[in-house]
Amino acid sequence: GESVGLHLPTLSVQEGDNSIINCAYSNSASDYFIWYKQESGKGPQFIIDIRSNMDKRQGQRVTVLLNKTVKHLSLQIAATQPGDSAVYFCAETWRGGGNKLTFGTGTQLKVEL
Amino acid sequence: KAGVTQTPRYLIKTRGQQVTLSCSPISGHRSVSWYQQTPGQGLQFLFEYFSETQRNKGNFPGRFSGRQFSNSRSEMNVSTLELGDSALYLCASSLVGLAGLQETQYFGPGTRLLVL
């Protein structure tokens, strides 16, 4: 039968603006979270990670926020650039799950000039 | 330090055939995981290998198998290919944390498999 593609939410931002990409997770036992960026034709590229004993972690132009109460994760990108255009995935795992990552469906970020 | 490498990058097979994909992890990484990415199902975990042993397995049929060698390089095999096996197959490697602590997984570029 015909396969139906996952509907990727799209976030369009102007160059120079800040971007916020959200992710909800379902496993309350998850304690390690990673954000990946995937450009067309490439594998996912690590951006930033956070463990459950933290609420916030900052990298270069990126910040990840974790709200365990509502099982929500967000990625903030400051001063968004055209090179930031890609699909962004959140992934989660838990100590008992080893390296088995569970991925979200992804968000398409489009940066408009 | 070189990243994760995967070979071949592209592959075309016909239904019923089998295929073997190869992955070389980042130097020093001993855990290798495989994922399947399709437009319909997204990114799904296949299995993880550490010290030549399968440590975790996802919900895929037995046609999907893998192995790891003593140098941490890994291969995955898909037998009796079906049209639905067309996908991007991604390999990721990581260090192994103490007491089960997770370490960051770094992905290769993937092998694009098309089954006709």
C-alpha cells in the first residue's frame, strides 16, 4: 500500500531572529536528551545534550531547556543563520535503555533572508 | 579525528536479495548502533553492539541482523529484501559510559538503500 510520510512541522524564521523548536517526550524514565540537526542527504549531526539533573544547558548560539514536569524539551537558536536551515530532531533515552535512542518526528527549520 | 564512516553510500537491490552494510566507528568508540530512517516511520532503532555482543534490539523482524568485530567495526545484514526496506540506514558510535551512563552518539552519513 501507499506509505504516508510523517508530517513534519515547519518553523519559518527571518535571518537574525531567534528560533525555538519544541519537543514533547512521553517516557517519564528518560534521563538523557539530545538535539540533532539533519541536513538533506546527511546523517544527523549532534548539537547539544542535557541530562535530567539539569534544567538548562547552553552551547554556542544554542540553548536547551528541559521541563521534566510536563515532559517538554526545547531548543533555542540565537541569531538564526541560513546555514541553520535543516530538520531538527530531539532524541531521548534512559539509563536502562543503553544507547537506544527514541527520536521525535522532527521539525523543519526554514530561514528566510 | 575522523567521523563515523559507512559503506556503501548508495545501493540498489531487488526484492528477495540480501544486503550487507558496513560501519566504521570513531576511533576509540566501542558502541555501535544502527537506525533506519524512512519518510513514513522516521528514525527507528535497529540494534546496538558493544564488545562484539548485541546489547539492545529494536522491533524489527529477524531478517535484520548485525555483528561487530574486535576492532569495533560493525556490519548489518538484511536478508530477503522487501520493498518496504528501502530507507536510509544510519550507523552511530559512542563511548561507553560508566555504570550505564549514556554517552553521545555520533552518526555517519548513512547508506541509502533502494529495493526494486
